[in-house]
Amino acid sequence: MSLFKKRAHFPNRTMEQLKSSVIILFIDNEDFNLISELKEKEGWRHLTSVSDISSLSQPELVDAHIICTDIQGVGKELGFTDEGLGLIEAIHSHYPEKKIIMYSSEAQGRIDAFHPAEGYVNARLRKSANRYQFETQIERLAQEAFCLDACAINIQRILNRELGTDMSIEEIKKGIERLYSKGKADSRSICKVFGLNNAGSLASIISLLISL
Amino acid sequence: MIDFFYHVIIDGQPVLSNLPTDLFEEMSNCPAETQYIMCPVRGQIKRHKKLPIKDGFAYLCSYDNQLTKNNFKLCFDVFLSLIGGFAESVKRAIQPSFVRVNALRHNVYDQLSHIQDDFKSLLSFEDISLKDWPEIVSFSTNRILSNSEVASKTILRTLKRVAIALSEFDAYEIINSTRDADLYPHLVHKVIKLSLQPYIFDLWNNNVRVNLGECYDKVLIDYELINLALGHFWNNAVKYAKPNSDINISFSPSASIKGINVTINMISLAILPSEKDTIFIKGISGSEAKKAKLDGHGMGMYYIQECVKKSGGLFTIDIGSPFKKSGGKSFASNTFRFSFLKEI
């Protein structure tokens, strides 16, 4: 019997499954009741919160798939003068695959439209946003990270934007299925499957997708 | 290039200045005619002149030793000729934002005052005596428990007022922003239900029943924009729907855009045919609303249409014929329709 048994098709992950598996981290220096509501009332089981990040290898940060961070009052422990925006930039640079939701009391969280962190966040919310708004953004990003269809749409956007490559959703899904069946998500395999010279950010995205 | 220092005051405010503060006293002592003097502050020869203008004065100064008296005079004339236009531009730029900030301040302050007033009827700091300080929580609990109905109503009203206050900020920021709409799929039924909830208590108070139909479709909307539009819509419904009546909300496919219609039918203050378009103009309220002294700042319908348009949808009204007079007010069966793009 072969030890390298081929994996079945990519699983169709339901929202209930995502709620049981996706790890969400809130970074906020103030009490935020919404965090417990998302856990207790909406059923996101792996939801933790910290008041700040003291190290980029902090276990809560390393494990998280989706990071929701305030942009005021955090990032201080790592000495970022631009607080949460500096923290977002650092998190993105270390963990480009992690999804980031930034929130603040300011309009759309657009404190500084010219700060590089602006380009690294996947969603922006007001701190006064209701539970439904946080929930829908978390659901969207969880699907984008761990569901084949939503991930393929995201990859199509990235291929087009970063590499100028036009590929259909079906082609991308087939490529992911091939990688999944072989259990591979390294840059070389990705380049081979998608016919690319450079995998860019695709490696971290596909690696995250098949990691769950 | 000749370097100049300038300072222009209009209505007591500096509108244009690059004058260092250490030269302010020199400027104050400067006469109307051009002076060619040794500057006691910098120890250099300078030319300067200060002239009264409408509601203020203009001052120009240069330490350039190549600058002749005639050239300085010429430069001062050019400087003066530009001030009028510049001051007008500053006024134009400042005035609308000042008016908008003032309106925002007024509206938010109004909501906060009502919240404070509501809570004071339940528990006010003045009621808490020194002896109750050590037991402040149990004192407050007793007050709330002995007035539980008032407390419930206060909480419901406060939730609505907080929603309105926040939406005032949203309106201020969103309406004036040039950002693109963030279109994402949302369950239309849930969006309508969530937007309606803060206003249910007020509708209940007026004995207005809301019948919300079923729909499981998703629409492609910018949630913030549409929530803001719906908030203004329900706020108007609370004011204008006839007491002891029904609001019926139904969902159907839209023929005008590939999407979903949310049709809201209610008996509300009559809208004249001539007002069908004008009520969407900023600052215009319906004549029946004015007659009933229920009009606000005439922003509700404007915000609704702007937000829906920005989100790629449509908002239309089918006005009904006035058919009833109740308490001197003229009502009609009006139909309001939001059309949203459907998720493909």
C-alpha cells in the first residue's frame, strides 16, 4: 500500500465548519463587548483578544488566521509611533497570508490615507459598526482564506493585479485541486501548476487555504 | 527672486501670512506709507508698508537690498489686487464646511441632550447623596428595578438616539467623501430588519404596526451607505406615518435594475405631485410636513437618494392621492421603493 495516498477533492467548507476552525485575534487596548458577542452569540469558537502585541512571534498572533485590530492605543509595546498602523505594516510584512480587519473611531479607519498599512488591510470598519458588520467581514475573509470558490476569485484578482495574468476561475480552481491532491503549496509547485515564473503572494494564500 | 514677508488680517483673523512672530511688533508700528528703515529686530535695511483694506489690513515687507522704492510700490499694488480674490476663495472654502460642522454639532448635541434628559428621569447624579456613595451600584439597581418599565423605554430610546447620533457622523463623512462604494453581498431581509430595529419602539408608541415580508436573496450593497439611507427613512416614517396604521414591507424582483425591490407601503403625510422631485433637494421639506410642524432640516430624503445612488441602487416614490384628514393633517397611501443590485 502506498504511503503517498492521493487526497480527495478539496472539501466544501460550510460556515459552521469555518466557525469551528478559523482562529480570530482581536488586538484592542480597551474592553470591547463585541468580541465576546461574536464568540458567544455568533459561534466563532476560536476567538481570542490581547491588549497589544509584544512580539511578532507571540503565539496568539502566529496562530491567528484573521486579525482584527484597533488602530489607536495598540502597537505601543513594539514601539510603533504610528501605533496600530505601524503594527499592521509589521504583521503584514511577517505574515502576508493573514487577513487583517482594521477598525477605529475615525471615518472608515482612514486615519492616514498615505500610510502603507492602508494597502495591507482586507477590511476597514468603524469601531461603532454593529455586530452584523463585523460578522459579515469575518465571514467574507474566512471564506476567502479557506473556501475554494472565494479563494479562487481572490487569486484571480491577485494574478491580474500583481502579475498581469488573466486566468479563469475554473482554471484556478483546477490548479488548486491539483496542488491539494498532492498536498503541495510550495512556490515551485505553484509556478508549475499555474505556469508562472514567480508565485508572488500566491504561495502563502494557497498554503493557508490547504492548511485547515 | 525677491523674498517678501506678508501678513493679511480680515475680520480680526490672519487669512494669509508668512510673517515670523518676531516681526509682529514691527508690523504693528508700520505706517501706511512705504518706509525704508533699519529693522531694529534683524539689524538689516528693509522696506515695509501696511495699508487698511476692507475689514482689516495688508502688510508687506522685504529685506532685499536690490528692491527699489518704485518696484516695492508696484509689488504692493499687485499684492493688494490679489487679496480680494484670495479672501473670497478662503471664505467660500471655509463657509460650507463651517455650516456643515455646525449642523453636525447641533444634531449630535440634540441627541445627547435627549439621552441625558431621558436617563435623568430614571437616575440623576443629583439624586445620589453622599451616604449612597459606598453603595452606588445597589442604589442604582434599586432605582432601575423600581422603575423597570421606564428603564426599558429609556434604553430603547437611547439605543435609537445613539444610532441617530452615529449616523449623523456617518452622513457628514460619507456624503462629503469621494470614496468608492464598497459593494458586498448582504441578505436584504437582514439589512432591512437591522435598520428598522432602533425605530420599532417609536413606531410601537404611535401604534404603527410593521409587517415585514420574507426574502432570502442577497443584494450587492455598500452596507454603511444603505444603513444610513434606511436610518433616515425610518426616522421619517416615525414622524410622518399615520398613527394606528400599518407599514407593509415586501420584496420582489426589480424590473428597473437586475436586482431586488424593497417596497414599503404606508399611510403617511401626503406628498404633492409638484413635490415629488423637489423633496430630494437638500434643505427642502414637504409642505404637509411643514404645515404639521414636523419638518426637520430637509436632509432626510436627500441623504436617502444620495446614499442609494452611490451604492448603485435606486430610490423612487409612488405618491398616493390625499384621502384623509386626521387632526388637520392630510395623509395618503404612499409607496417607497428601494431597488438594490442582486448578487450574481
